[in-house]
Amino acid sequence: MALGNLAQRALTALVLVPIIVVALFLDTTPWTILGIATLAGALAHDELLRMSLPVTPEDRCGGLRAAVVLCGAAMIVLSMVFTPGAAIPPTLTIAAIALGVIHLGRREALPKAGHQMAAAYASLLYVPLLVSVWTPIKGHLPNGASWLLVTLGIAFGSDTVAYFFGRFLGKHKLYPAVSPKKTVEGAFGGLVGGVLATSVLGAAWLIPELPLVHAVILGVLGSAVGQMGDLFESMLKRSYGVKDSSNLLPGHGGMLDRVDALLFVAPVVYYYATLILGLGR
């Protein structure tokens, strides 16, 4: 990571971190987080659709993309009103019917209908479905703000520690076909970062109800799936022939680039807390 890029990332973080702190701790309700999740999810979802459903001279997909993003935003909002599990079936059902009707009306795109329908449905499962647990982590778990902070710590702390391990110790490539710069040593550093987030930030400080043994398990598991989320998004970008999902966030690329690990980490944290630890409502 070049020094200029690192400075851009730091400046972007200076803007975003205070917003997250306010949403986590100054607003005791989950509604600010819901707004952030809906906005971030819609932006990341739109970036994915711009890669998978590009506008061409023969087929302008703007209206289709807007309809898919709207369906995804509804899934995120309803997950807080009900719960992720209760909101998903009706939302996906309505989305399936609505998108089917929309495709029938797009006669100019009939030759591409199968590809576009597959891309639209898959995008709902990849972005809004996974984003839909962000708000319930705060709204449905006891001590939810701390749980969400630890979730962010796993995703972004793992990435930071992995970067330094890879920079100073990295020798063995992890998955060069997808991400040439990532190393095995960096991946190990990411696991260390995940465990630090759950055990120090979580069990030892903010979440006393999280036993240390579970903190270590969750840290390793969360970091591992977060790194896979990062690699998965890199694979998608490589297949679509783009470097970044957009240039929305200086130094970070697009919103999808920034939340790719969090997309995989948050559901693991939420369902570990609810199903394994028996927390939540």
C-alpha cells in the first residue's frame, strides 16, 4: 500500500469513524445504524449490479438496477422491524415476483433475460441478505452496541493486522489467482487480529457475557470468513475486469470494497451469539 493511498485511507477513516461512534453509542436506539446499514447496503448493492449488469448501447439497465436495489433496501429495513429470519422469506418472495414481472416488460433485453435474472437474484443474496443482520446485532442482542463494535473490530482489525503481517513477514502467496498481494503470513495475522478484537475488546472489556474460549473461537472463525469475503469480492472484480467496485471512498475504492469482509463476518457473529450463546430475542 503506497504512502499516498495510506494517507487517503486515514482521511476517509477520520470522516467515517465519528459517524460510526455516534451511531453505536450516542444514539441508544438502533435507528441510526439502520440508516447507515440501508445506505451502505444500497451503495454496495448498486456497485455490484453496475459490474454484473452494465449499461450497453442495446440495453440500458438503470431501471432494473434501481428495482433490485429497492428490493434489497426493503430486506434490510424489514430485518429490523421483524428479525432477519422472519423478514427474508416474504422479502425474497416479493422480489422474485416483482423482478420476474419487470423482466417480462423489458423486451429489448429478452436475449439476456436469463443472465440478468440470475445476476439480480444472486445480488440480493450476496449484499442485502448479509447486510440485514447489521442492525439486529445492535437492536436484538443485549449489549448490542458493543457486539456491533466487536463485529467491526473483527472485520477491520483483521484487515489491518493482516496488512502489517503481510508487509513485514509475508513470503508465501495465499491465493495469487485472485489476490496476488495476499500472503499466508498476512492471513495468519488476520486471525490474530480477529482474536484480539473478540478477546480483548470483547470478552475482557465490553462484553463480559462472552466467555474467553468462545471469544477465541469466534475471533478465529470471524476472521477466517472475513478474509474469505475479501477474497470472494476480489474474485468477482477480477471476473468483471475491474480494479475497484467504484471510487466512492478515497483510498478504499467503493463501498463494496470496504464492507466485503464485514458482509461475511456480521452473520457469523449474529448467529454465533444467538444460536451458540443463546443471546438475543
